[in-house]
Amino acid sequence: MADVLKLGVNGAGGRMGRRIVALAHADDAFEVTLAIDSASSPLIGQDAGELAGVGNIGVPLTSEMVERVDVMIDYSVPDACISIANVCGERRIPLVVATTGLTPEQKQTVLSAGQTAAVIIAPNTSTAVNLAMKLVGDAAHALKDLSDGVDVEIIERHHRFKEDAPSGTALRFGEIVADQLGQTEHVHGREGLVGQRPQSEIGYHALRTGDNVGEHTIVFGLMGETLEVHVRGHTRDSYAFGAINAARYLVTQGPGIYTMNDVLGF
């Protein structure tokens, strides 16, 4: 691993991209050398450091991968994510994908990059969220043989600007639960006379309020008692630090698909 890692950020003009640029710039292990955004963005040509609030770093926002980097972090939109995954796969560049809202087909395209490059697909890069995922998996495993069953509901809150619902993180929590408890139905909200709740379903409820950076509650409803796992992000820095730590981990790995569990040693 090089003494200073050259880092590229896809989606560098967005809210998360700017925080990654700022925090990576403050990290002696990294040098931000590439900042990519949509070709239609009015920010193209502006300095990524200026946009991130850390001063001029001599890296203008561009719409293409104009130079080689040691590792790439993608916090963009699905179409842009697919584009950068193809490039990273071709050039064998490690890639951290934190973009959500990928279709199964788009996700498969990203996974295919893992044949030639080290790739992490993380619906959430927060350390606390990934620890919560482990706890939720442990709880689901412990509850799977209850004779009277368990009901699981997932509530998530995000800012008004988020475009996908429920969040990719909420869906991942649901996958973790279903892997242990075997639910086959994923219900998004309820309305009308829906009848008795079957235990074969997981209910998702998405709230969009103000500038909430992310909050998830996983409810395990038992007869006579309730267990809740709740995790809340205070600032976007929790996600940015996690993505940077994932990038730091990924440059030491060979081609393949990795997870935040690998990064955190779970």
C-alpha cells in the first residue's frame, strides 16, 4: 500500500461527496486527486475542495475518470454508479459503493466488477449502523424458535431530499431478519382493512422529515414484551468516515466482493 493513497470520489458535488472530500483531505493517509459528478452538473470545473469547504485543493470537478486512483468511493445515483463500476472493473481499481436504490440488474453489474477489482457494496457505511445490523441478526437468530412467534416492523426516518423509500439500509435490515426468521412478504406501509397481521411479513415504514440524516428502528414484537434496536445518525460524517475506512481496508485486498463486516472485523 502506498504511503498516501490517491482517492477518487464519484458524486463529489453532492452532500455526501463533499463531506468525503473534506474528511479525506484532513486524513494524512489520503490525497483526493479525482472528483467526479454528472456531466450536466453546473458545478463541473469548480474545485472540489472549495465545494467541500476546505479551500482549493487543485482538483476540479469532472465528469470522467481522467486519471488513475488507488481507490474509488461512489456516493452518487444508480446510473452513475453503474458507469463508475464498469470503469473500476476494467482498470482493476478498488471500489466502495455506497449508492442506494440499485435495481437487481444494476447491483449485478456492480458485483461483476468484483471479478477483477476489490468491491464493497454497502447500503450504509456507518459504524453504528453496521453494528446494529449484527445485533439485529443475533436477536433474530435467538428468537427464531419461539412457539408464539415474533412480529418484525422496520421504521426509518430520513431527510426530505431522499429519493428512494424505504432506505437501502432498512431493506438490508429486513434481509438480515428474513434470513433468520424466514419471512417471505415485505409490506411497505398499510392502509384500509388489511386483516390480521401474518407473521410471514416484515412491515416497512418510511418517514421523510426535515434534515434527518438517518434513523432506523427495528421492532421485534413478542407476546407480552417488545425488543427494539434503534440507531440514529447525528451528522453525515458518520457515513463519510465509514466510507473512508472502507476504502482504507479495500486497497489491501485482492479482487472480490467484501462487506462492512469485513472492514469492521465482525
